[in-house]
Amino acid sequence: MSTRQLLTKTTGALGLLSALALIAVAVTWNPGRGDTGAAALALQQQGRVADLDRQLAALVAAEDFAAVNAARAALGRTVLDFDRAQEALVRGGAVAAADGSSVRIGPVRGDEARRALAGASAIWLQVGMPLADLSAGEFSVFSAAGQQAIRDLRQSSLELTSHLATVAAACGNTGSGPGRPAQAA
């Protein structure tokens, strides 16, 4: 099975897992409790994991210089966005909203949410740096380091997404967040 086929199947599985997590949060979410800003950001992070898979597939499939550069740029933006959002979940801070405005969230609180966030952060520490190097052109997707970066993301995507789903559910359901909704910064 080719790398492209494996990436396509992995992306499909991540999409399905993300959809199921969104449904689970929507069905069990209790408005007025928890940290909806952190929950929403954790759900966005799940989407970014799927984006990383798609962008790696685009980079592998790129056949000319312009396509490679465009794929590297998209991958780099997503790595940076994921990293900034992960930091905001851990420590609190401002993150860019979908409309371009800045949204401030508090750090994730609550034992279950913090454990899941620690798990996601540990995975990201192992996966994120090689992806950043790949997006910066430090090595090719066809090099040993590039193939390892692809394998690492593929092998950890489901676990990373699962941790983020747990963070979203814990923040949206249990009142474990800092008790204040997201605010414009």
C-alpha cells in the first residue's frame, strides 16, 4: 500500500473520529458549566490534526517546486497554530478565532482535562518538532527523517485526537474549566 493511500485512510479515520467526538460533546454538553472556550479550542485542535494529515499527503503528492512550497507553507501554518493553541490550553492566553479576532482563554483545569492535555502535549512534543522541520524544508518527505515524521504523525494521530476529545468533553461538561467563557482580547 502506498504512502498516499495510507495517508488517505488515516485522514478518513481521523475525520470519522473527530465527527464522533463532536457528536459526543454536543449530546452531553451542558451549557453554563465548564469552559466552553477551552472545549471549543480542543475541538479545533482535533481538526488541525486532520489538517496535518491532509497537508502531509499534499506534500508527498507535490510534483513541482511551487506545489512543494505551497504544501510546506500550509503545513507550517498548521503546526504553528496547533502549537500556539496547545500552549493556550496549558497556560491560558490569546488565540486567533476563525474570524481573525483574538480570543482569550484560561488554562484548562480539572484532573481529567489536565491529564488528557498532558497526554496530548507529550505526543505533540514528539510529533510537532519534526513536522516543523519538515515544513521549514530541513529535509524532504522522502528522506529517512521525513518518512519518520510521517510515520510518527500517522501512528499518534488517533491517540492525540482522543486526548483532545477528552479535554473538550471534560471542559464542556464537568465545570472543570476556569469558569469563564472565552472573551475577545
